Amino acid sequence: MATDELVQIRNQIDEIDEQVIKLIAKRYKLVKQAAYHKTNQQDVAAPARVEQVIAKVKKIADKNGMQSSIVEELYRKMIARFIEEERKEFEEFVSLGEMKNNEW
């Protein structure tokens, strides 16, 4: 049986999880919006930008007493999935643009 303190800790974790998911969802929406401002698949993948983000979040992790390797692993996985979704959005945008151009 969980102690009262453990229950409180778990409740705090649950609250943080909700906040984290809301922020990830917001980030996801912005990533999808970014697809409309890119001109090719290389722009979508943006390896230099990925490394810039990784370096930035590792520094943030260090400043907050978090193991930067954990943050790097999480972000690399999240970014990889977001790039997949952004590619889909980009391809859909491009195909719609081509369809519109062919209609003229």
C-alpha cells in the first residue's frame, strides 16, 4: 500500500505529465506548420537544426541538474517522429500545390 507521501508524489508526477504532454502537443503543431515554409525534403529533415536543438536542450538539462544523455535520447526520438510527420505534411502540401498548378 502506498504511503500518503508517495500518493502525493505520484499526483505531482501526473500533473507534470499533463503539462509535458500539452507542451509536446504544442511543439508538434508548430512542427507541422513549419512544413509549409520549407521548399524540399532536405529542409524538412534539417540535420543542422536537429543538432542545434540537441545542443540547446542538453545545456538546459545540465542547468537543471538533469542528465543530458537522457534528454538527448528523448529529444532525438521525438524529433525523428516529428520529422516523419512533418514529411507527411510537406508531401501533402506539395501534392496539393501541384494539383492546383495543374488545374490552371
